[in-house]
Amino acid sequence: MDKKLFAQLAESMTQMNQIVHGKRAPSRSFRLEPVDIKKLRAKLGLSQPQFAALLHVDVGTLRNWEQGRRQPTGPARALITAINKDPVHVLSALAA
């Protein structure tokens, strides 16, 4: 491995540890606004079982999201965001 590249990698790991331990502020942070899933579902006119089936998640999982006990992550969060921003086209694509 290139010594310069290795030094950069080692420095970035040191910086990460400093950030994790509160000794350094991150250079940037990302904040994702939570989608109100219950309002989105109501806007679409779907029941909990219908919306859960659309997202391919268990109804219990959807209820936990709607009641604020859990937050969707990963692909589910991306799909919910897409539905929220462009419901017509995303729902059309999912129905196909």
C-alpha cells in the first residue's frame, strides 16, 4: 500500500475516534427530517395493512413507526421518502 495513502487512512481513523469521544467536532453532519408516516398513509387513503404490504413490512413494524416507538431505516426509509416526495409515480412503479 502507498505510504501516503496509509498515512491519510490512519489520520482519518484518529479523527473518527476523536469525534466519537467528543474531543473533536465533525466537519459535517447530516440530518434527515422524519416523515410523519401516519399522515402520509392517511393522505394516500391506505389502511395500515395496505401500507405495510406496499412497503413489505409487518403491520406491527408500521404501527411502531406511526406511534414513534421506532424509526424506519435503510431501504424502508428511502422508499417512504420517495413516496412522500412523489406519490403518484412511486405508487405507480410499485403497482407495476
